[in-house]
Amino acid sequence: MPAYSFEAIDASGQSREGVLEADTARSARSLLRAQALIPLSVTPVGSSHANGTGNGGLRRWLGGGARVFSSTGLSVWTRQLAGLVSSGLPLERALTALTDEAETEPQRNLVASLRAEVNAGSLFARALAAHPREFSPIYTAVIGAGEQSGNLGLVLDRLADDLEERQALQQKLIGAALYPAIVTLVAIVIVIFLVSYVVPQVAQVFAGTKRSLPFLTTVMLSLSAAVRNYGWWMLGGVVLAAIAARLALAQEALRLKFDAAWLRLPLVGKLARGYNAARFASTLAMLATAGVPILRALQAASETLGNRAMRADALDALVLVREGAPLASALAQKKRFPGLVSMFARLGEQTGTLPLMLQRAANQLGAEVQRRAMHLATILEPLLIVAMGGVVMLIVLAVMLPIIQLNQFVK
């Protein structure tokens, strides 16, 4: 039975909003009138209006639209659902409980829609697939495999683990890059302030001396004049260059070459390889544990690779596996993947524990990525501070040299 979100007015004139289940929108209005409510609008949950793509959601569309579940919210919701289903509660009742416990109205409407589809006899995975913005194809594939195997609670629990591990890795990488980013931003602001305000003040002091200024001071004054006269044009050029680069990278061929070149960089290249390989191995392990066929699992796992060059290698490995090659040998032929993945895959194929070995490979790669990220951040922090100090020192010298020159002239 489909779900409908409604807005109505009660006998006292108060506005009422909520979600109810009915066969049709007309039946939903009849149910509202039976409750002494005057219906103002009745909209199917999941329709264009409910999702913010109709006229009523124009504001959200202009803002890019907000997802109902954040990455943290989705992992928490999956963990809650796993706990309810694993305790023996039927899926319909578990979804009912989560509907009542939803923190926001969009979440309540989304879960109510899922519950309505399940009550109508639809598979849970099919109900999730109707909301691709919230639930990725990998998420729905794992759920579908859990339904087919009868281990939905176990699969949900494993899926929640995977979401939490992936989120923890992303947070550690962001945390490692946060301090260097803040130092860089502060350095840029300070340098722009000194060049655009302090240096011109010094120039005015020495303008009437009619003496030639030191070379460093002259260069700094020229730079200051360029920043003050053309600063906004420079900023606009940077923005336009960023937009042009983004549009250029939208071209598949150029993006493939860029990602391949990115992997060849000394430090960040290894970091990118490890991060993408960890995601690939973890997703492949999760899908294999859920009982998804290896070809379908490889196809889904390749879609998690943000690096297009590594994604192309994964799809080539898929072709080799489809032709009968073992997974380990197919991955070993792709040099962009760390050898650790093919080594653990070979051990898993030999011992019949492929999902377990792939997960171990993902754990080791994730730990290595964290170690490299912290090492890179440790190197960048003093380098950025030294670079900032060097730039400030040049500006101070440009200011002080005329003063020293004038002092010598007076003596």
C-alpha cells in the first residue's frame, strides 16, 4: 500500500502534517476527512514534489538539494535496522519503529515509503532502489543478497560495519589534511594583507626622499600595485580557471589521463592508490560475504573507485574473470592495484576464504593509508610554517631596507 504525505487543517484551524497509507490519493483524502481533517495537499511519498524537484521544492533544488541521510545518519540507521531485524522483529515492524523514531520529517517520510512498499509485498531491496539518491546500487545489492539468502540481519550488520569503517577512514584523512589547509589559508590572508596594505604605507613614507629604493623593495611595491589594481581580476581568473578545469575533467578521456598521472605522483599518488584499493577490496569482500556473484560484485566494487584509471583496470579485470581467469591473476596483471590485493586474493582462492582475505587486505591498506597520510601531514606542517616565515621575512626586509638605507644616509 503506497504512502502519502499530507497537509491538512483540523477543527481548531491548526495545521497538521504527516504520512498515511492508502490505496489512492482519493482514499487518503477520505481517511483525513474521517479524522475531522480538511486536506490541503496529498502527495505520494517519493514523488517529484516530495523529493523537491517540483515547484514546491524549487528552493531545495536551487540549493543543490539535501540528502535525507548523511553518511553518518545512514550508518546509524543501518545499524538500528540491523539490531531490530537480528533480534527477530519482522522487517515491517522494524521499519514502523524507525518511522516513529525518525529525527526529521524527510526521514520519516522516506522510511514510511519504504514500509509501505514492503507492506505491499515488494522486496526491501527494490523499495530501496526507488531512492537512488539515498541508497547506492552497492547498498541495495547487498540488501538484495541478504534477502535472498535469508540472512538480512547479518548482512545489515556487516553493511553498517563497512559504512562506519569507510567513514572513519575518511575522517582520519580529513583530519590529517585539516591543519595544513588552515595554515595555508592563514598564510595567504596574512601575505595579501601585508602586500596590499602595509607595503603601500611604507612606500608613502619614502616617496618624498627622492632616493632610489632597494631592489627588493621595488619588486615588493610592484607586486603590491598589481595586487591592489588587479586583485579582483586575478581572483576572477583563478575562479574561471577552476571552472574550466572542472569542465575539462568532465571529459572521460582527459579525466582518465589526469587520474593516471595523479597515481604517478611521489607521495599523493601512493596515498590515492592505497585509498582506492582499500575501498575496492572492502566492498568486494562485503558483497562476496553477502553471496553476490563474483562478476556482479566486481562490477559494483569497481564503481566505488573514484580514480578513473583504477576503475578502468578493475573493469579489465572483470573481463578477464568473465573469460575464466582467477581473480588474483586478473588483478595481478593490473599494476595500478597494490600487490597486496592480488596476494590476499590468491590466498583466499586457495583456502576458500576469499571474503575474509579481501577484508584483511582492505584493513591493511586502510592502515597504510592512515600512516602515509599522517606522515605526509607531519612533513607538510613544518614546511608550510617555514615557507610562511620566509615570505613574511621577505616582506619585512622590503620594508626595513629603506629604513636602514635612510639611517645610513643621515649618519
